[in-house]
Amino acid sequence: MTLLPDDGLALAAGFPHATHEQWQRLVAGVLRKSGKEVPDGEAERALSTALEDGLRAHPLYTARGVAPDPGLPGFPPFVRGGRAQAGTAGGWDVRQRHTVADPASVLADLENGVTSLWLSVGEPAGLHVTALDRTLDGVYLDLAPVVLDAGGAFEDAARELLRLYEARGVAADAVRGNLGADPLGHEARTGGCPYDVAPVAELARLCAARHPGLRTVTVDALPYHEAGGSAAQELGCSLATGLAYLRDLADAGLDTARALAQLEFRYAATADQFLTIAKLRAARRLWARVAEVCGAPRAGGQLQHAVTSPVMMTRRDPWVNMLRTTVAALAAGTGGADAVTVLSFDHALGLPDAFARRIARNTSTILVEESHLARVIDPAGGSWYVERLTDELAHAAWAFFQDIEREGGQAVALRSGMVGERLAETWAVRRGKLAQRREPVTGVSEFPDLSEKPVVRDPAPEPPSGGLPRVRRDEAFEALRARSDAHLAATGARPRVHLAALGPAAAHTARLAFAANLFRAGGIEPVTEGDFARSGAREVCLCSSDELYAERAESTAAALRDAGADHVFLAGRPGPYAGVDTYVFAGCDAVAVLSAALDRMGVS
């Protein structure tokens, strides 16, 4: 037996060096075998994916074109972390959201892994200001930071919380959390009147002087994310909002460093893992640049609160939301968020029950304690993909931020409609991809279960409205499913379509599965057993191969019409064939097709 040389781990030492061009030629060859004629130099772009904000994700990243040096955590530009130690001491702050006065749930959270509270205050969107005392009954306020989200009731809620600290004997330097002033965010949510900066400034001065661990202002980017904005637009709005608050606090007499210390930023974490990681890293870099321009570069470490995205939460098959929020929380932690809120899987349905709260808080516990995600600071740092995406996203966000500043700042851009229009344009493009199922929503537009039992929850308080819209990825398909449910309740049966498979299984299986999946997404029950006459359907979809379509599509369509079919679909995009009304294929506007089918079936 020949012994291998004892040369350490020089695994590639004996192989010739491969070039990027050689790899491209290999990829082009594979693409040609699959029927795609691509020049060698275009192979990489052919496999790239268009993202929002004009960005592209490429199939391979190398050291070529690497991004700028991200530095070290705790030092400008803070890409790798706003604090030197980041979360290595014990992981991120596990922050649970509460919208009603439920002291039992609050204590259950704190006794089982939650480390801070995020309270929605101010009716009708949250608990009444006077209920703060009862909600926090039994809470050790010197140990559990409290973050308020009070909208227009900010001043009353802040003063009530400060009164509670004093009444319970909490030392001024032991108070931690955020009073939650975000007048521009509230205006974005409600379309309300211009805000009065005086109470914000007064409380900021008080916190700076007496409560070093308590911040006054939240720069909440969720209103822009929830209105359909892209990652760069979310970041751009947060920069413009943060800069507006810095100016206000400076005018109130705080120096730049103390003003910066009064701000906390809130961002959405989505199931797009790498984009979320890059967004949080880019946010810190961008805010560091703002702090540098304002004359306080060492004070520019951004405190970040990441919240799993409400936009991605579905009402159908809500159990899948557990998977979405797990990936989002992982991305938030990897991206360096200081605090992470995992919304409960039933968030879109109403108030969470005890099981949903338990799963939400345990998500962070598993990621920190069992997956050891916080052991290493910025574990994605150094990835050629993550570094490039961070850099490209930062540039796109800075460009949008400059557009807002040219408009006159965040307040002017909100009131002029500029922000709303730009967000709406972005959402319109994304809504089209959702309708075409190019952006799939598992359990809704892909692999829906028409027999699932609905999950029912007590209604949650109505969130603020009147300003920017709140969108959801599932909204178009949810509307179709609601029509189907109403029809089922009224008639005892769902609308149906018969799937007519032509030829052997090898010819029709793939398109039969595709068609069944598509129709279920609209609440239309596909019938595959038996013949058309016994299916109870008035519409039919042919499913087979292109070769069999050429031989049998027209004759089969004619026979089905003679048997009473009102409308004939065909799965695929060959033809056209006489007698076929609608072609369904990957990338077709599924929402339009399904809505029209329900209209014809009399499903209102």
C-alpha cells in the first residue's frame, strides 16, 4: 500500500490552477446540453438572479471585485458590529412583543427566555397607558428592559413608564430600554399631522442626563417595509428619518454624540437570509457615514432591533411561518442585530396563544444556546457574496437616501407622496412576481392544502392606519381562497376543475402536478379520478406532453365540449390549438387566471 506524503493539508498543491474563464466555459457547456445557447462569457450572467434595487445575485463569487474592508466590530464603519463584543457574552436580546395588558403572558415570557419587552401602547392599537402598571406587575424593571411603541401617545406613555421606575425604586442608572418616540414613523403609519419635537427633545435631554441606559427615540423602518419597500428603500428611509431626529436633537441642545446615543433602529428580518444579513451590515455602515459627516464618527455604532417580517406571514397554513421566522431570526442574529423579535406564527390571525409565544421565544433560544450562533462575531463576514451584497446594497440605499434629502428630508418626502409612490412602484413589480408565482409562497401559492383546518385566534388590536398601506405576500391568493371558502360554506362544495391526463404517466405526471398545484392555490379543487362527466366540474384542464398535445389536444377538447365543458385549459405553452381557451404555464399570471375561473363558476 502506498502511503500518502506527510505534507499537511496542501490539498490543491498538486493540481493546476483553474481560472474563472475555464469555469465559465464549463458552465456554458452544461447550459448548451440543456438546450440554452449561451456564449462562454455570458454563462455566469445567464445563471444570475435579478434582485430588487437593480442588484443581481451571481452564481459564484470570488476574490475578484471584493468589497471594501469592513473593519472590526466596535470601530467605524461598524459593518461587523456596533459593539466590540457584539453578542458573544450571551447572545442577542430576545425581545417579545405585547399588544394587550396580559401580565401572566409577560411573566411567562420573562421566566422562559425573553430578556426584554416591547409594548404597544395607546388605544386602539395597544394597551391603554394606564394599564402599564398592571401589565408590568411582578416584572423586575431593573433587570428587564422595556421598549415602548406608543405612536401618538408617546409622551403620556413615556412619562407613565418613568413614573413606574421611580415608584418602584429603580435606580436611575439601572433603567434600560427605549421610550419609543418615532413621530415620523407614526406619521408614515397614520398620515397624521406634523409632529411637535418639544416633548421628544425634553425627554431626550432627561435620558441623556439621568438614564444612560435608556434611549428616547426609535427609528422604525417597518412602516416602509410593510408598505412594500425594498431593502434599499427601507434603509434609505431609516437614514433620512434618523438624520431628521439628529437635527431636531441638535437644535434642542444635545451635542452629536449624545444625540446619536438616543437613537435605536428597527428593521425587518425576512426569510431571504443573505439579503437580511447584508441589510443589517449595510445599515451600520451607512449610519457610521452619517455620524462621520455629523462630526462624531466614534459614536456612530448603530443599535439595531430586528423583527421578523410581518409581510411574509401567511394566514393559510400558518405553521409554515415557524420555518420562515426561524430563518429570519438566524439571519438577524448572523447579521449582528442587538435585539431580535420573532413574531408568533399566528401573528397574521390575531393574538398569539401560549403555544405560539413559546415557539417564538424558543426560536432564539435554540439559535443561541444550541446552534451557538452568537459565539462568533459577524460569522458571515469575509464571505465574498455577503461582502459584495453588503457593499452593493449600501450604495443603492445611499442613492435612495440622497433622493429623499433632495426632496427636502423625510418629513417633506412623506407629505409630498414621494416616498409612498416609490414604495408603491416597488411593490407593484413584486406583486406581479407573486401573482406569477415566480416568488413562491409555500402553503399558499405553492403546495396549498384545501383540506386544512383554519387556525382561529382572538382578534388583535387594530394597528394604526391612514398612512402608508400594509401589504402581505399572500394577499392576492388569500382573496381567492376566501371566495372559495364562502362558496363551500354556501353550497357544501368547492369550485372544481377536472384534470384530463392524456397518455401514459411519463407524459402527463409533471404537468398534472403543476396544474393541480396551481388550481388549489385559487381554492379550486382539482378532480383527477374518473371521467369528466362524473367530476362535477364545468371546466377542464388537459395535461400531457407537447408531442401528445400535437396529436390529441384539439380532438380531446372538442369531445370535452360535447360532454358539457364550458372552458378548456391546457397545461403548458404549445399550440395554439382549436378548442383550448386558456394556457397555464410557469410564469403565467396565476391570480388573473384563477380569478377569471372563479368568476365563470359563479364564485363571488
